[in-house]
Amino acid sequence: MADRRPKQFLELAGTPIIFHTLKAFEQCDAIQEIIVVMAADETDGFLSLAEKHGLLKIKAVVPGGSTRAESVLRGLEAVNEGNVDVVAVHDGVRPFVTPDEIARTVQAAKLEGAAILVSAPVDTIKEVRDGVVAKTLNRAVLRNALTPQCFTYELLRRAYEEADVFDPELTDESSLVERLGVRIATVEGNSRNIKITRPEDIVIAEAILKNWP
């Protein structure tokens, strides 16, 4: 999405997307502290701006890295390990996650060690190779990976100790933890939990927001 500022600062109903997102975590009783990871040139003054939006759980604002995995690692390094049981990783541009979805995913991670929020695909999914259909996948056993993705602190740290944070195949934390051979539970979420990535997603998000609680 071409814009002068990172997409999390684009506005929905006059408020930057990131603050819509953080509000869900602020309202979730399962979350005690929030660490925000963002581009280094956006960190100055963010805490005071967040307070104006009623966001009081933010513990730190951390400069991100050159990849998603490196950015998450920097956020993880800012965690006080003596204080944390489960870490929930969430995309800043997914503003329609609910406090209930967050709480259910955190609880599943407490029980299983690892859990991710998912939704069922509505389209038929094809595997394509060299521009032609290789096969049709069974939609009944497929899920869209959403966020938050939740893990015990020790498990996520161990996964990062064995990972190359510059590996382009690490598109989410689940893929990283999967390499350890760990069972990852799934929690059914809502398809409205979209990731705002393309210009048309802003239009969709505005429509969702009109009927949002």
C-alpha cells in the first residue's frame, strides 16, 4: 500500500488503525502488558499519543527490524521474562480482533503451549505450479492463519534461538514454532479479522467499522 507513512497510521473513522487494534488488547482482561514494535522513526512520542487514546497497558515501544521475524524478536527481547506466562503476537493492521478472541487464544496457549487464531476459507483453494492448477485442496481441513498467535514465553524464545530471522519463509510465528515439531492448537475466529494490506482493504474496513460494536 503506497503511502508516506506506515499503513498502521492510516485512519479509519478519523483514528489511526493501530489505535483501533490496540484498543482490543487494552480491553482484554487476559492481557496485562503491551509492547508495540514499529519503525524506528515512528517511536518518538507514541507513548504519550497512546495515553491520549486511553491505552494504559503499553509498557514499551520498540524499534522494529528489517523482517517480521526480526521485529517480533526485538519485541520479545523487551519482555520481562520473570513476569510473563504467554506472549500474544498480533499484526498492528488487524483492527477487528475482539477481546474475546484474544482471551480464548491466550487461554488455549496456556493449556497447550501454543495456539493461533484461525478462520475457515470460503473460496476453493488451488495448488498452482508453473501457472497451471496442480490440484484442488480440501477446503474442509484448511484454515486461514490470523492473529493473535500465542505461545508460552519459553517456547517462543526457544523457537527464535533456532531461527534465521531473515528467512523469507517465516511469514508468521506459527511457521517458526512448527519447525520445533510442537503441537499448535487452533482457535476459531471471525473472518472480519482482516489484515489491512491493499488500498481496497481500507474500503472494506470502513464498512466493517460502521457495524462494529
